[in-house]
Amino acid sequence: MTLANESEILITGAASGLGWALTQKYHAMGHHVVMVDIQEALLTEKSQSFYDHQSVMSIVADVTSAQAIKHITDQVIERYGRLDVLINNAGITHRSLVEKTDPNVFRKVMAVDYQAPVELTLALLPLLKASKGCIINVSSMAGWMPVLGRAGYCAAKSALHQFFEVMRCEVRQHGVRILMVYPSFLDTPIETNALGHDGNKATHARSMIGGLGSAEDVADGIVKAHLAGKERLFPNRFTWFASVLYKLLPAMFLRGMTKKFASELDA
């Protein structure tokens, strides 16, 4: 597929990491980008870095707030009157064992990683149906397989996966497409800002499976998958293999994963 010139693209978590990489790529392609982020100073700095300010709109918003979602929707309608692509990228994670974690941490992770994308999508769906647009969700391989110390994150990404796989079948008749993206470990602020058991920033080093990917490489893959009309993208083939191993030989996977992430047990 091709995107019309100067399509309207909304990206959450647009001021850093993968969201910023996607913002730059779509803007370089000549599209209008609506940058949504909770970090006001960083969002202002990044949005003002574009020489053509007319092609970029920035909205400071906490996407877990119903009032903020209404504000985002109203701003898009007022400025452009349409929306072609919604990229649900904003997310948080945690690194903490279940029994040691304040339940508020799980609530926050679920609110940002699952509930916010769902509610923002529903609010903007009339615009996406009108444009026969595309919804791109940045999920995680953690939504396909368990990862020690990330129970809340795995649960939220699993919920995101299931919700939008069902929704894909329901909105296809309206010409709306859904691309699910399943990265693994990226060199982005989501991990460096991971929550600890008490809701403060985690202080112990993260453990991982496979190599550390770059936001730029994954963003490039997302754009290509989007333009190719794909429904799912697995940027890291090693992690994809691990998820297949979990489906076929769960006991073997769980033993290996627990050994690989053993440092989480002592954190």
C-alpha cells in the first residue's frame, strides 16, 4: 500500500525512544505528525527541532486520562479534520517480583500499556474509519511469552495482543487495518525508566534474552511493514524463536528463562 501525501499520523510517546524515531521517519516522508507525550519540556524541545512547524503538532497529555483523550481527539479534529494512522507507542514497564510489588505498580502498567491504547483507539476510530486508516500498536514479545520480573508488563501486553487481534476482524469490513509490532529488548527509555517494586525507578540492572535492538532499526521495520500492509511484525527473529519454543516446549522454555533471568530473584 501507499500513504497519501501529507497523511495525518498520531504517535503517542513521541518525544523519545521508538516514538521519536517513528516521528522523524514519517515526517521525513512528508506527512503531518501529531506528537503526543506526557513529558512537556522534552516534547517542546523535540517538536521545535523541525524546521517546518506547520507539519508537526505537539500535544502534552497523559493518555491514561479520559479528559486527555478527549482533548487529543478534539485537537486532531480541529487542526486536520481527519486521521490516517494512529500509533499506540507510549508504554512503561517494571522489574520486580510479583509478591514484592505494590499493586499500584501493576495498575499503572496496565493503564498505560493496555487501557490507554484501547480508549484512545476507540475515541479516534470514527476518523480512522472515514480515512480507511491504520492502527499500529507497539506491543512486545513479552505479550507472547513470560519473562521473570515483568508479570504486570507481560499481562498488559498479552491483553493488548488479544484485544486488537479480535478488533482486527471486526474493523476489517470498514477498511481499517491493524499492525501489531512485537519488539524485544530495545535501547530506549522504557527500560531505563522501568518501575521497581515500590513504584520508584528500578535500581537493579536488567537482564534480557538476545541482543539489544535500536529504536531506529525497529522504526524502519515498522514503516516498511506498514507500507507493505502487514498485520504483524517480529523485528527480532531470535526472540520470535524463543516465543515459538515456549508454545511448543513450555517447560523447557521456562527453565531456560528462569536461569537466564535468575538475577531478578535476588533483586
